[in-house]
Amino acid sequence: MKKLITAQFYLLLVGTLFAWTNFGIELYRWLGLRSNSFGCTPGATNPFMTACFYGAIFFALAFGISAVMYARTKKSA
């Protein structure tokens, strides 16, 4: 079970970093007024209303829960 929780922790860490990087790129483009269309959700005019933002939020939540589980398994070892 510890191997599964460890694998989940690192997989969600990578996914969270990837999701927030994608959102950061979209936000940078929007703030720089370089683009009004987004790759995550074509036709959106605000990066906070794109799938990248919501995906990053849910990845962060899942990673937080996974981090708590990972910490608890490290304490019990």
C-alpha cells in the first residue's frame, strides 16, 4: 500500500506542476494582452474560466489529499 501511495503522490505532483504551468502560460498571455483566445478553452475571454484553471485547482486538491496520506504513511513507518 505504501508503494501505491508514494506513486500516487509523485504522479499528482507532476500533474499539478504541469497543470499550473499551463494555466500560468495562459495567464501570462492574457495579462500581456498578447492573446484573447486560449488553448485550453477556445473562445474563452478570461483565463480563470478555462479548463486549465479548473484542472489545476482539482489537481492541487487531489495532491493536497495525497500529501496528507503520504505524510501519514511516513509517520507510521
